[in-house]
Amino acid sequence: MNQPSSQPTSDSTTADAVLLDRIDLDYRQGRTSTPALRDVTIRIKAGQTLALLGPSGSGKSTALKVLAGFLQPTAGRVYLDGRDVTDLPPARRGIGVVVQSYALFPHLRVDDNVAFGLRARRLPKDVIIERVAEALGQVGMSEYGRRLPRELSGGQQQRVAIARALAIRPKVLLLDEPLAALDIHLRQGMLAELQRLRANLPDTAILFVTHDQAEALALADQIGVMRAGRLVDPADTDELWHRPPSRFTASFLGGANLIPVTIAATPDESSAVVKVAEAKFVADRAVDWSPGAPAVLAVRPHALRLTSSLDGPDVLPAKVTSAQWRGPATRVTIAVDALPDLLVEIDEPGVIQHQVGDRVGVHIPPHSGVLVPADRPEPDSTTPSGASSGAGTQAGARAGAAVSAVRTAPAPLENTP
């Protein structure tokens, strides 16, 4: 494959703290080539947080490793502040990296782990001591500097990993599923910590990789959805949540039901009347639709309502196929009479008494769903991302310690408070 020109696709790269420009990546073994990324372009401005969201194996961690320098792209270029760093090693990119597995040196105390990248850069000892204290203070770990990693909880270890990344004062911070290894209570606490940390880093560009949509919505200004090694539907977080542009994104982000409909009318620029069998509903729309055109109504489970009535111009008769109590809500799965090949999921508050086989009506409140195209070409789902291939795994294992080119652990930091 021919390497593209070192010139970026746009002259606006000086406004971008991060630019992955038309990145392709193949994992090669002998004569076999496995595509991992295809035509991925990512832009992040200083002070902005972009979340890469997608299912396992979609390529989101692979894209992060290309940006960090752990993987070399087959085609495309990597820019930081308008500077081409494609051929630079990780240590010379000035990027802070936090990985899921923490990657702390088990035999080094907290302050020595945090000092790792600083010592590798051969900074003066007094500067190292100051930076370590500052970074530990940022994550609320100032009192734990002399402890070993095994003496810390999972959440505390993750804070140390974040402190190590912040100690070098990076302009770009990469977070690769940093909360995935924590239990739900620690995860919620660390999510709040990351929100606070993000507010305190107004000039730092952050790339946050996750498969958890709640984390992405809480932290990101923008979300890019990854699928089969391609970036699809990048947009502002609020826009992507309320107006997903594709079936895949609507289904993945919020688990929307995808109900085939026909456009009955378009009364104004932002809404449409849609028809399912004989029932009609009002939906939001972001593009022009012609009356009679087929479309898909994306509506999330919490927005639907069950009724005891089976009749009415805005009710779909249906049958309950399952009901699962989940604490604050019950997830009810129904089969709509007019849609024999589709199961619809509804979240009803509290505990409901519906039994399998019960007849119910389904109501879609006005503006509770958004229209997406009925037919839209999707990326080749057979294309593996290679995110969990041997090369990717090896790169991930080095990620936490790769803030420097030094591969051996440093000697303990002396005179650290």
C-alpha cells in the first residue's frame, strides 16, 4: 500500500491538538494481512474530550495505540499540534497514557511509579519531586506516596496510573478503558474523579476509549462510534444521543428499538408523522423525507409506554414474550402484531405484573423517537479490527510504561515527600 503524502488533508491542523489522518492499519504475518483500521480520521482540539465508543474488537483501542505510537500505521499520518509524529517513538510524542491494567511496577512505591516518565526524561531531581507531588495531589493520592501497589485498592491503583500520565504534563492524554477493571462502585467513584480531573485540564486534549456508553456520555464533548475498524458517525455527544444518524449508532448508543415505518407527512422542518400498520406517531427528523418513503424509527426502551387498551390511533396491539425485573425498572419484551419479525423492548418503572402471553398495547409518545434511514450501507462486518491480536496485546502491555523509552524500572526516587 502506498504511503500518503505527509501533507494533511486539511490546512486547519494547527487548530487540532490531535489529528489521525486517513489511518489504515494491517496486521501482517508472512503473506497474510489482516485489516485492523480503515480510513480512520480523528480530530481533537485542545481542551476537548473525544470518546471512542464501540463493541469489543471494533478497533477503538487500536486507534489509540496508533496515536500513542505503539502501532505503526500502514497508511496515513499522525499529527500533534500540526507536527507530523508518525515516525516518532512513544517517548518523543509527549503523550500521557492510562491503560485498563494500570501497568504499575509492583516492586516500586507509588511515588517511584509516578516518577517513571520524568526520570526517563532526565529531569532534575528537584523538578521530579515537585512534579510527583503535584500529580499525586491532582488525583487525591498525596498521602500514599510510600505505599506499594499491592497495598492499594483497584481504584487507588488507577489513580496512581493517572498521576503517572499527568506528571509529564502532557498536551494529550489517552485513556484506554481505564475503568473496565473496577467493580461498579469503584467505577462510579472514578468516573466522578475523571470528570473533576477533566475540568482541571482545560488545555489538554483527551482521547477516551470505552465500550460503556454511560462513561462516554458523562465525559466526552464528542463521541466517535467505531465499527469493524472504521469510524462511523462522529458527532457532538448531545447530537449523537438525540439524533443518531444511522441504525447501528441508534442501536448501540442507548439500545434503541428499530421499528420500520412509513412517512405519512412532514408537518415542519424537524418532525414527521409516521405510520406503523394503522397507527400513527410523531417523530423527530434531521433530514428531508418524502411522504410514502420507508424509514426506521429509533426509540429507546425507556421512552415507550405499555397500555391496557389495544385500540386507538396511536396504539400498537402486542403480546408479552418476557418480563425481567431489574430493580428500578422491568424490561418487558413484546411482539407487535403488525411487526411479526421484530421484538420490541420496553422499560417500565418498578415491578409490573405482566405475564408471558398477556395482550398489551404499545404507545410511542410524540417526539420520543428519531428517524434514521431504512437502508444505509454499513462497514463490512467481516472486517476484524485486530484489537485483540498478538501485536495489539503486546502494545497494550507496554502502554502504561511507555511514557519513556526506558524499558527497565528506575531506581527508587530519593527524598520524595
